[in-house]
Amino acid sequence: MSALAKACGALKSVDYEVFGRVQGEEGRGAAGPGGQEARKLGVVGWVKNTRQGTVTGQVQGPEDKVNAMKSWLSKVGSPSSRIDRTNFSNEKEISKLDFSGFSTRY
């Protein structure tokens, strides 16, 4: 993945928090639909349900693919979710990926 990512241009990392009705059993296991979307897009990172009812995580990968995942997190989400807003922070260029896949943290 790293060689492929480097061939696609700059690597980006961004943290996110999604607000709305975004938690549920469909969001668990293999990082749920978010993980499926991440794998489809070719990005890596993690996702976690918070006690406040939000979903937080980090996405890393080629800039265009991270931007596509940001759009999905803001507008689409998992099938039964209702996204009120998504906050992105710590967006930066990175020299290498810190993750090899997309995982769920507990």
C-alpha cells in the first residue's frame, strides 16, 4: 500500500468526529460500513464510538482518497446513520502511513 500511496502523490492524515445518529451495531466489527468504505477507497486508519454518541477516528492515504473519505463521512455515512455534522482536525501531510488497514478501537 505504501508504494502505491507514494505513487499517487502526497499522503495526508486527518482526524474526524461525526455527530448525529451515527452509532449502532452496524458500525461495529471490521470497522463497520466506514471500514468497508475505507477499504474500497484505499485509505487506512481507525474508528471508535464515543460515550458522547459520536464516532471519532483517523484516516490516512493519498490526498484524493482521503478527500473522498472526508466527503463520505460528511454526506453519506453508514446506511442507517443520520449525519448532523462532521468536524475535521489535524489535517497534515505525512511521509508514511501509520496503519496497514482500517480497524475499530474500543
